[in-house]
Amino acid sequence: MHQTDEIIRLLQWHKSAGVDVCLSETCENRFLENTGFNDVKKKHPPAQNITDSETTSRQTPNISQAPNISRDQTVNQTQAANHSTATAAIEANSNDAPQKAQTLAQSAKTLEELKVLMENFDGCALKERATQLVFGSGNPKAKIMFIGKAPSNDEDVLGTPFSGKSGILLDAMLRSISLERAEVFLSNIIPWRPPGNRAPAPQEIVACLPFLIRQIELIKPEFIIAMGDIATKALMGNELSVLKLDGELNDIKTGEHKSKIIATLHPQFLLQQPAQKRRAWRDLCNLQRALND
């Protein structure tokens, strides 16, 4: 009985709110339904004054002849216009951003100069929403450089690449081959965190890559460890994934600097897929053998 009373009260509430059909056999667009304006005109016809009627016919549009435009149609048109404007702005900005980045990056003679230039660079929209620039950290004369895709939330807050849980795992990976974080240099393809930790867009990578290339030229590492598919593809200039490269040691020329590169899995991915740690361990062993040769 109590449940029946609840149902009755709920139905009464819906009725008072204007809900009079539980389920309709056909879909109806309520925005296109007659608003009752024509009925009002029939009950209250205009005065039969010739001058007034002529003026009204010239100035007032005929509502019955107006095209039916749904609310969804209007919203979609507005969104499309806004999207086109935003896309055009991004494309216009991204067209000259790589050239500006290239010019600025090549003018840097030290890592300190490069960092200042990057902080003042406005060719990447990610800068506007990021907490700070995540430039890189470690030994500026390191033999090994680890490069990820983009700062995570922890990196964005702390300003240090590979922070948080992924950083803890990376430190453990380094210690497994007798290395410490202070001995290597850590960096990212993108120095600003993408919103929501999304993957960097192609135009963002192109705009920021000249700075990373210059960073590599200044550090001059013997080995580059590309962590994850995005870093691997950006550095090697192909569509080969980490899994397809299978831990191979390859030659790479970054700007004017030549080095060896190994592609491996990103620590963040390993936290999500622990079973892949075996593959990452094999890649680290390949690096250790190369260091000892």
C-alpha cells in the first residue's frame, strides 16, 4: 500500500509538471509544435484600418511563412561556426610556430638560455593552461637521456619530468642497471601538460620538437631512451611502435648530433600493464650491454 501511494504521488507530480504522455508511438519534435499564436490571432483579429494594416504587413514578418528551424539545428550551426573559427586560429598559429621555435632554439647556446626562450615562447597553446614549463632535469653532460611524451599532473605541479608513481618506478628501473637519476637527463617531447593528460596533438609536437632537438644537441648524449610510442615516433620520424622495434639499438641523428636510440615502454604504461615489465627489463639489459661495450 505504501509503495502504491508513492507511485500515485510521483504520477501527480509529473502531471503538475506538464508531463501528460508516458510513451508516444512516434518521435515528436516539441520545438516545432504550434505555440498557439495563430489561435490568439483568430480570437483577436486586427482593426480594419487600411493604413495600419499596410504598415503592419510591411514591417511585421509573416510567422506562418517563416522557415522551421529547430533548436538543435541552431545549436549545431553555432557550434560548427565556433569550431571552424577555433580550428582556423589553431592552424594559423601552428603554421608558423615550428619555424619560430626552430629560430629561437638554434639561438640558444646553453641549457639555461634554452629554458628562458621556451618560457617566453607562445607558439603552443598548452602553455596557457599548464602550471609551469617542465624543462628537464638531471646531469647536463649525461651519457644517457630518457625522453617521455608530455608532463603528467605530478610533473606539471613539481616541474620535474617523471615525477609521482611513474618516477618512482623509473628510479627503480635505473637502479636495476646500476644507474641513478642524477647520472642521466630526463625530458619530454612536450614541455607543457596537455589538459586531462591527453596525448599531445601532432601540431603541438611539431611546434615543440625544435626545442627538444636543441636540448639534445646541447647535452650530447651517447644514448637516447625513447619511452613510449609518442616519443619514439616523434624522434625516429616513422610510425614504428615500441613493440615493433623490439628493443633494438638504432642509430639516430637529432639535429647535428648523432647517438644511439632504444625504444622502450613508458613507466606509466608499465603501471597499468605490469605484465609488460619483462619486455622493459629486456630493453634495459640491452642498454646496459651497450654501455659496457
